[in-house]
Amino acid sequence: MKIKRICLALTCAAFIPVTNAESNAEKIDYSFYGSLRAMVESTKHENGDDFKDTLSRIGIKGSHDLGNGLSGFALYELKVDIAEGELGSETGKDARQAYIGLSGDFGTVMAGRYWSTFYNAIAWAPDQLLLSSAPVYYTLDANFHIGKSVMYTSPDLNGLQVSALYSNEVEQSQFAATYRISDSLKVAAGMINDDENDSAAVAVYYNTNGYYLNGMYMDKDNTGQGADIMGGVTSGKNSYALGVSTFEDSTDAGNDFDAVILSYQHAIHPQMQFWLEASAWDGVLYGTPDSNVTRVGIKYDF
């Protein structure tokens, strides 16, 4: 019931005019948005097909020109399960993102819950698909949405951008830097300081003339190390991608794996997309040994 009230409030905020906002319409920008996604999933290790949600979300965001080169902004984004017709999450963390921030010539400062510094610099390189990409990263880092945190991101410093984050939720700090060498090539490095297991990683982004080739290598103390590589090409309304991943477990569990991922996406409309993803692996991935998964879905953004 609590989540339903929040959702209703978000919807009303997006569509009902506010007197103060009308008097400053040239400075205020706010919108209600969402991405609704459904799929049919078939796996080797489970009998039959299953209809599932694919990380759907709805939210409201806004920004305000504060003058003197400053801008304030905020966002609240809820998890949605359109397969079950539910709002929120069984974990109790119903918001995918929820933050406020301030930006200016000094850079950007944010507080709340959002995509982490480490994810933005490192994991985004191979995580280009809806669900199947970057298995090494997701094996090693579960805190890609990180809350109770403060994050600073610098402005562009002649191609260099640095970012730092501290989270009280998981008691860790993160640092990352990206450097754009050319319009097509960018490199990144990042680290996570954790009391138990520190992590370090590097990433490369190459994107030009309708195709891309990205990759990352990550090493987590007392856990393991590996690489995710993803390449893709777009032709008209169709996009094709191929990914390979390899992981070496440094614990006694022996959960090494090698994986391959294939993807096809077709833009029915700029806001609607049909997609297919298939992956197969040797070894143990997400607790499942030697298997494959095929997913077919549709996504609508508004």
C-alpha cells in the first residue's frame, strides 16, 4: 500500500501544475518517465519457459536553474514488475535510484542512491545489453546501485574526468577516472576500497561509424578476476552484438566460467524495441553450472 501511494504521488506530481512552478516555468524542468520491459526466458537448467519482467522502472525527475551557474536536480525511480503486476522489490529497497544534487563549474555533487562511481566508469563498457552482458562484473560487484552515499564528479578537464564516492550503506569508498583520447576512444580506471575485499579495474571504450568494441578487466581481492568484452554494430533499425567473458575464481569454491553472449535488437519505433539475447557458459555462473539461457522480449520507453 505504501508503494502504491508513492506511485500515485509521482504521477500526480508529473501531471498536475504547481503554482510556484508556473511562475518560474523558464527555470524549472520536470518529467515523469518509465521503461516497461517483459520477456520470455528459456533455460537449459530449468524445464519450460517463463514469462518475466526485465528490470522495468518508473520515475520522476526534475531540475532547477538556481542562477550564478548553479543547477539543482533530483530523481526518484521505482522498481516495477509488469509480469507480476507489482511495484517495489522483495528486498525492501524499492527505489532503484533516489537522489538530489547540485552542479556547476566545480562539477557535480549528489547524495542518495544511484549508479555507483565504479559502475559508471568501468562496468558500463561491457554492460550494453538489457540483461545478459557483463557477467564477470556482476559476479564481483553487487553494489552497482549504492545508497546512503555522497558522490562527486568533476567537470571535463581537457578529456579527463574523475569521480569519488563514499557509502555508509556498504561502508566503502570508490574512485574512478576516465580519459577521452579521441572522439572514438576512451579509457578508464577504478577502485573500490572495502574493509574485506578491495577491487581494481580498467576499461576501454571504442565507438565509431555505427559499431563499438568495449571491454573491462577486474580483480577483487580474495574473490577472483576476469574480463568482459562486448562488441556491436548497428545497421538501420537493427543492432547485433557479441560478448565473451572469462572468470577465474581465487577461492576454494572453484566457480570459474567462460561465457559467450549473442544479441539482436530491432527498433520498432524510437520508443519501442524488440530484443533477443542468448548466452551459454562452461563452469559455474551465478551458481548454475554448464548451462545456457535464451531470452526474447519487448521494451517500451516513455
